[in-house]
Amino acid sequence: MSEGNVVRIREIAPRLAFQSHLVPTEVKVELVRRLADAGIRAFELSSFVRPDLIPGLADAEEVFAKAADVPGLSLGCCVGNARGLARAADAGADSAAFLLSADEHFARANIGRSTVDSLVELERMAAYAADHGIVLATYVIFAWGGPTGPARSGEDLETLARRLLDIGVDHWILADSSGYAAPRQIREVVTTALQHVPAENLTVQIHDARGMGLSALLPLLDLGIRTIDTALAGSGGHPAMPGAQGGGLCTEDAVQLLELSGVHTGIDLPRLVESANWLATEVGAPCKGFVRHTGPVPRDGQTTKPLAFTW
């Protein structure tokens, strides 16, 4: 199968779900093991941030230490400052993504620092990462707009993109954190980003707050994006946005759409569905999604449970 027909799913539920849903460390590690058994190899595992701000991720070092026992995984994390980056490097993280918000109000609420001041901090961090062998990326949170303000365009990204390259950070995670983007908006902002960094340096993270998440996948493939962040069972939330629909694009729904579109993910969908149901029922995390309720579209020789229709 050609490289163009392969997508790397990076699973973010271990960070996104558990930053707002408190569970023991063993549950987090069990989730990673289940997902690894299903074929997922790339994870955003936790955040190295102040535990008083996000107590659900206070065990980041322990989670990294135990997840390292599972062979063949790429383990990333989020960081909010140079101290967090040093903790991530010491814990053995392969990569760390700085929490840079395109929305000024959320930047202050999330890490207590303006976007401009965050870029100054990121510049200091870039030098540390180069000296300590850890890949430093940056989020652009609310790249498409939100959490309450109007949508953002590709033009809105230009100034920030140039500043990031001046700093020397050329691995970006564009996050549609409020689920603003339909396919046209996806194409516009990603096309702008690709004028500054190659597709292999760009990850796109879609949140499904407004029901448009799956529609973003195929335009991303057309644009050459091959790393996509998703969250098992559409799980997730954020302590700075209580009550908001903070879940990521549902991993099992995304995998089904990709595989049926001829794109290889290397993920076992039935095992993924089992893991999603475990997360929803055994762990009790708030979850969404379709495939785990209806069953996957049957392949040759398979059947699926009939749906109950009300007329």
C-alpha cells in the first residue's frame, strides 16, 4: 500500500479524557495497553502542567514510566512552560507540544499568560529542547476560532505562523478546539499552514462539538495531512471550560470512515470498539460516537446488529 493511503492516528484520550475525569493511574495505563493491542502506536499521554490547575494529570511522570513498558509506542505530551518541558524530557517523552492559544482570553485562563508572552516562553523552550533531545512542537489551540468569538481564517494564522518559524518551532498541531470548521474552513487554514511547514510536520486535531468532525477527514487527506489526532469514544473536556463539549473526534468513527475510504490505519476496529465501550461503561467517562452503538459496517462474511427505527 502506498504511503499516500496511510494515516497515523494519534490517540489523545489519555490526556483529553482524564484531564477532566479523575481516574487512578492504573486505569490510564490500562487504556493505553488496550489501544496498543488494537494497533494504535502514537499517543498524547498526559500534560506536564501545574497539578493545582489540572489535578487529573498530576500523575504524568508515573503514567509515562508505566506506559514505557509497552513496546513500540510514540509517547507525546502537552507542556505549558520550560519547567513542564524539563519534566517531560526527564520522564522520557518523545515529544512535547506547547499549549499556545490563538484566543487571548483562553490563553490567560488556561496557562495564566498572554499569547505574546507565551511566544517568549516558547522561544526559551526551543533552546532547551535542542539541547535535550526532545522534539518540541506547538499547539495552535482554537486555530479555527472560539471558544466564544468568531471564526478565524487562514489570513489570521499568517502572523503567528511567521513568528513560530522565527522562533524555530516548525512542528505544529492545529486544533479546531471548538468544532468551528466545515470542510471549506479546514482547507483554508491548513492550506495557509502548508505554505510555512511541510505536511509531515503538521498534525490536525479536530473536536466534534458541532457535529462536523468527520467531514474534516477527507479534505485533510486531499491536502496531504497524514497525522490526525482523535479521542476514543469522542471523550474529553477541559477544566477551564466546564460544561463545554470538549471531546475530540471519535477515534472509532474516524477509523471506520478512513478504512472504508481506502485509507490504511493499521487499527483493529472491533478491538477499538471494545476499548471505547470499556471507557464508557467500566470507567464511566463521558463518551459519544456512533460505531460503538451500531456496530461497524459489515465486511464480507460479517453481519451487524439491526438498528431499531421509530417511524
